[in-house]
Amino acid sequence: MPEVIGFDDENLDDVDETLIERLIGLTEMFPESVRQGSRNAARGVAIGARWLYNFTGKSLWIMSTSFVVLALPVIFEVERVQTEEAQLQQQRQILLGPGSTGPGSGLPHGYPALQPQRN
């Protein structure tokens, strides 16, 4: 197996550079315009991500507080009305018996309501 000149295991052990130093060294092979463009692109992505994070947080706060102020009272009122109607229905059943067919009918279970006759 042929050996590459100047590239042996002993030279690899002597190199003590960090990953950051190696990356900085690799950037030197690109022209300054490419390096500046990549910096500007990274800065733009960071600014955009920060703006999106702030916008999302503010939007969620506005939507949640609006829901609490505007929708929850309506939901509670509808629930209260439904509960009152259920209590009234239960009182009618207790007073008129289980066969009451509607509010104020007073007819025993199984009797049809009277219909007006047509001439």
C-alpha cells in the first residue's frame, strides 16, 4: 500500500485545533462577498425568527384574553339558562306526572291533543 507523502499518523496527533478554529479556517477559502452574504442571511433568519416568536406570543395573548372577556360570559349564561329549563321541566314532571306531553297540556299520557275542526 503506497504511503502519501507528508500524511502520516504522527502529524494527526500534533494537531490541537477545535471545531470552531477549523471552521474559521475553512471560511478563508471563500471570497469576502460570500462570507458577508452568509452573515447577512444568518442575521436575517435570526431577526425573522425573533419577530415571529414575539408576534406569535402577542397574538396568543390577545386571542386568549378576548375569548375570556367576550365568549366565556356568553357560555356561562347559556349554561345557566339550560339548567333553569331543565329544572322547570323536572318540576313539571313532578307536578303533572310522568305522562305530561307538554307545558300546560294536562292530558294523561297517550291522549292526543284536541285539534280544531275545519269546515
